[in-house]
Amino acid sequence: MPRRHDSLIPLSHQHQHALALAVIIRRRFGMEKGKKRWREEQVEKIQKAWQAELKGHFEVEEGILFPEMERHLGKIRLVGELLRDHASVRGLIKLLESSSDFSLLDGFAALLEAHVHKEERELFAEFEKRIPADEARKLGKEIETRLAKVCPGL
């Protein structure tokens, strides 16, 4: 995989964290503790990841990256898909808090993984090809500054 544009690296690092969470769920790492306990631990991990990183990550994409890409490139179908993914992730996190349905974890992991791949492989590729270098640098600084505010533990 080619090196990411500097302005997107902070978001890509967070994508790696999200993918790691999805892999843990999908591969059932730690399941030897028992299904019920394992599920509770995964829901707790998801809630912590949401508060520490995912919530702020979505805020930065929705408030900075997506609008700026559309300002430069016009309406992008993929942005609409990614916004729907964000809404679905938010909804699944709320459902996980109030439901013991084990399959919701699998749905969450699958959605998160597919979403990250869409952003990395499609959206970021378009950004790198089509956003002017000076605009990309300015946008990268804004992304980094906002991430530092909304994800202070990073």
C-alpha cells in the first residue's frame, strides 16, 4: 500500500485502531473466558473506543474532511454512503448497550471494517489524486488540530 498523504495520516492511524477492534471481535480473541463475559468485555471496549476516538473521528470527518472534499470536487456519492455508515455505527453502539444479542457484535465489526476500507481505498485515494497540494496541507493541519481537541488521549 502506498504511503498516505501526510494530511490523512492521523485519520489513517485511527482507522488502524478501528480495524484492530473489528478483528478482535471477528476472530473471537479472548472467548475462552466464556461467551457472556467476552461479549460484555467487547461492548465495554467498543464504548471506550467510541468515547476516546471514534466519536471525535466521525466529528472531524463530518465537519472538515467530507465538506472540504465536496467543496473542491462537487457532490460525492461516496460521502453519502460514509455518512450513512456513521449513523449505522452510532445506532449499533446504542443497541449494544441495551441488548444482549451476540450477532450485533458481528454486525458492528463487519460494518466498521467495511467502512474503514471504503474510506482508505476509495475516499482517501480520491483525496490524494484530486485535492491540490496546498489545500491538502491546510486541511491536514486543520484535521490534526481538531483531532487533538476531540480525541485528547491521542
